[in-house]
Amino acid sequence: MKQYRVGVVGATGMVGQRFVSLLENHPWFHLAAVAASPRSAGKTYEEAVGSRWAMPTPMPEQAKKLVVLNAADVEAVAAQVDFVFCAVDMKKEEIKALEETYAKAECPVVSNNSAHRFTPDVPMVVPEINADHIAIIESQRRRLGTKRGFVAVKSNCSLQSYVPALHPLMEDFGVSKCLVCTYQAISGAGKTFETWPEMVDNCIPYIGGEEEKSEKEPLKLWGHIENDQIVPATSPAITAQCLRIPVSDGHMAAVFVSFDKKPTKEQILEKWASFSGEAQRLQLPSAPKQFLHYFEEDNRPQTKLDRNLENGMAVSIGRLREDTQYDYKFVCLSHNTLRGAAGGGVLLAELLAAKGYLD
Ligand SMILES: NC(=O)c1ccc[n+]([C@@H]2O[C@H](COP(=O)([O-])OP(=O)(O)OC[C@H]3O[C@@H](n4cnc5c(N)ncnc54)[C@H](OP(=O)(O)O)[C@@H]3O)[C@@H](O)[C@H]2O)c1
């Protein structure tokens, strides 16, 4: 496989650090540039991150000595890389403009940010679910006037557990409605217990914008390409409540679901066990071998025990049972900064590379 030089824009942040960690020893991608705000620019990566390093593994030696570039200096970053990952904490309009500037500089952008998720010709992709949406990139390139450059995004971390669980059930049984309550880790806000001590022994019943994303983004994932845009699906109806809870990593979801044609419990378990997507068919380096794992034990999945399953790229499901108001209920878990953020971004980039979009 071809080797690619990669930049991380927002490399000093929580998601950026994950990208830097995941790129260490990646078989196709080599970290060639790091960029962040003017506050970090000009320092070595090690100096700029300092005590903010929040990863469980040490900072990669190769990254330590890289000099952080100013993310706004697009030409300088683009000249050193074949594409960038982007995860920055800026205003939505600023992020949209920054990402399009990289694309117009013929530098593809694989983004963790929400700014472009609803731009109609920007694919929002979970490689196991809607890999076919990357075909919209040709329309986007025509709009931007680029040959190589484009923006592709991954979806929000909150939905990375329940959308994969519902997806294999849609075709045969038709999911009609879904109620979901998410229990989300503090790293989803870019925080640790050191930087957010108020979260110890606490639960906050509000995460700005999260419920809207949790209800709306799945419909784009289940949409289709028509006339140079992705047209979102119109069903199932999803209602969500999102809570911040005192765990470091791992978003849990409690899900209630009804079907057009109610399956048996065995049929659901069989669909989960046999499900695989384009990421598995292409044997992408970061793809979990078994995407959906079902636990028979009543007290699983547990955040601490199960979030790192298959390097944090698999989804854990448990407690499937019939419900009195909906057809079924179950719980599911995914790692929010791995599958839900940087890991999902790396997997998307692997899909784009395998399909020739980064050449
Ligand atoms: N954390 C998660 O689990 C998660 C999941 C999915 C998506 N996301 C999204 O990913 C993005 C980053 O999240 P995060 O949690 O990593 O945030 P974070 O830890 O606060 O990091 C923010 C990054 O943005 C950079 N930045 C801030 N202002 C900038 C500017 N004006 N120009 C260039 N760079 C600037 C920071 O650089 P300095 O260090 O120089 O300030 C830092 O590298 C957000 O859009 C977030 O919504 C996060």
C-alpha cells in the first residue's frame, strides 16, 4: 500500500493527541506535520502540549520534536502533507472556512468537527454503514473547483454505539422509532478529572447541541446520494436525552426500539453477530474484526471493562430484552475518543485511501 504524509490540525487538543498516538506505527500514514493555534505555533509539540498530554501511552518520540505550525498558515501545512485530520475548538463558521481553505489548497481534510456535517455534498461516514457516500466527493470537488481537495467528516461520538446496533436491523425489520438516553464521558468535552474536578461524583443533565445531533445525524448516515447531494432519510423517528457522567472515556446508551415487523430476540442477535461492513471487507488496518459484540452477562457491557474492545473500535451491546412500551430495549457502549473521534477519523481516511481518494 502507498505511504501517505499526514498532518494533524488541532494536534495539541484531546482528539488531536489521539490522532498523534494512533498514527505512531500506522502501516500507511506517517505523521509529517502538527498544527494548532497561534498560542502553540513555533513551539515543539512536546513544549506546546506540556502537562496537557492525556493519553494512556507516552507521547510518540517522533512527534515530540515536530515544530507546531499555525493552523491558519494553510499553504505551509499543505506543502508538507498529503492530507490532514482536523479537530479544532473554534467557532463553527471559522472551522467551515478553515477546512474549505485546506480543501481548496488541494489538501483533503478528514474532519472530527461538526461544522460541515450538514453541508449537503460533504460525506459524513461510518465506514461500516455508509461507505458508498464517499462518491459525493466528485460533486464537492466540482463545487470547490479542486482536483484533489475535499472535506469528509465523521459523525458525532454520541451516536457511534446505537446507530451501528440499529443498522443491521433496518432492512429486514424496518426500525420505526427509537428512544435513546446517552451517558457520556468527560473526554467528550476535551476534559479530564484534573481539568474538570466538578465532574467528580456528579452528573450534568445537559450537553449543548448533543441531543439535536443524536437525533438528526443518523438520518444523514442512512440517506442517499441524489443530484450532487446527500438526501437524509426521513425515518426512523429518534428522540434523545444526553447526560454527562463521571467517567473518563466511553459513551454508554440505553436504547428503546420499535419495528415495522417485530423480529424475535434470536433474529436480532443473529443480525448483530453476522454483521460486517466495507471496513471489514477491505480489511482496513483500524477496522475491528467483529464490529458488534453481544454480551450475555446481565452486568455487561461496562464502561471500564469493555470500552477498549478491539482497540476501542468495536461496539459492545448487552441486556437485549422485550419492553412494555417499545418492542425491545438494550444498552450499548463505544469509546468516544477512539471509535467516536480519532479512531473513526483514521478508519475513514483508510477507506478514502483504499478507494483512491487520497492519491
Ligand atoms: N473530545 C471528543 O471526544 C470529541 C469527539 C468528537 C468530536 N470532537 C470535536 O473535535 C474538535 C476538537 O475537540 P477536542 O476535544 O480535541 O478539543 P480541545 O482539547 O479543546 O482541543 C482544541 C484544539 O483546537 C486548537 N485551537 C483552538 N483555537 C484555535 C485556533 N484559533 N486556530 C487553530 N487551532 C485552534 C487548540 O490548539 P491550542 O492548544 O494551540 O490552543 C487545540 O489543538 C471539536 O470540534 C469537538 O467538537 C471531540
